Amino acid sequence: MTSLRMTFSLCLLSLLLAACGQQSASPPTPTNVDMSVRVEPEPLAVGEATLLVILKNADGSPIDGATLQVHGDMDHEGMTPVDREVSDSTNGEYRVPFEWTMGGGWIVTIAARLPDGGEISQTFDFFVEAISSESIINQRGSSNTTNVTITYQADHDPAVAGDANITITLADAEGNPINDATVEVVGDMDHAGMMPISGAGEPAENGEYVVPLRWTMAGAWQVTVNVTLADG
């Protein structure tokens, strides 16, 4: 019996007002300022992202020179919030480097101190998929080992936490499908404390083996494909 192994490395505001004493007036709250936000990349998934915050006056003219404080938190307790501050803008668009640290519901509050001293704050809700868009779980991959090509493909793009099917395709050096091998896929997170997941492949056709898995948590995973070839 010949054993092969292929390993993939995988890499998911509150506004603080300074107290100035009883004689200090509160900053004005503008009612004629429009704030909108969009996110790159889409669809939203665990990992790095950019929030594009746009500020406009009521007449549609851009507002530059503001300072933005961004506070992102999940809609449940126990997670560390993400805080950012930016002041650079072009034509009223502020690019905020951000990171979705975990899949699920997020509440993002954006507070803006305007050039005239006014302050506005708005809250936006987002839902983030549990698996990083850059993870191999969301990608196709292949490796050539001892003249056998192993190709990996997930059934969801982007993948999400939960049940999934992984398709492993095997071919020999001439490109002929290999239909009589044994295939196992093992997934493990890159930090201690998590149980690994595994599944065995059922032969389909054309060298394809369908492996059922369940992604149990968002984060970085290492996926190992073990292939045992029949003699001859």
C-alpha cells in the first residue's frame, strides 16, 4: 500500500465625551449630515476588511476633515471589540481598516467629529460568515505528490460553519482518474483546545471522493488530506 499526505495551511463606539465642567456647552448635533457605510470585500467573512464611510451634507456635498471613531462588537457577550480611528478622507470617503474576528452578528457604531465641532453617531448591523474568504475551505487547491494529483474543492463558496462536503479528486501522472483509493480529510485549528474534525471519502466517479465534514468554529484551520492507494 502506498500512503500519501497533503497538508494545507489555512489561514472572521461608543463616543467618549470629555467632561469640560458645567460652563462648557455640549457639541452641536447636526441633523443635516448623511452617513453611509459599505464594506470591502463582499460577501463579509472572517478576516481583514475595509469599511468605506461616506459623509455628506444635506445638499450632497462631501464632508472632509472629520475624525471617525469606529467601535465594532458582536451581538453577544464574551468577544473583544474592535476599535479604529481615522481622519484621512477623499471626497468625503473615509477608509477604515477593520477586522472581523469571528463569524456571526456584528454591531458597528461610527462616531464622527465634524470640522465645525459638531458630532454625529450612527450604528450599523452586519452579519459575517464564519469562514475566512481567504481560507482554503473557500478555494480550490491541488498538489502533485509522487505522480498523483490531489485536488481539493469545497461545496460552498464562501464556506460557512456547519455541515459541508469536500470533494477530493485523484488522478495519475497521465491524468487518468484513480477510483480505488482510500481518502481521509482531517481538519484542525491552529491553536490548542479544539477537537480536530475528520471524514472519510466515498468514491463517486471520475476519481472524485466526497468527504462529509462539519466546520465547528470560525478561525484558521489546517486541513490534511490522507490518500492510500491500492497496490498496483
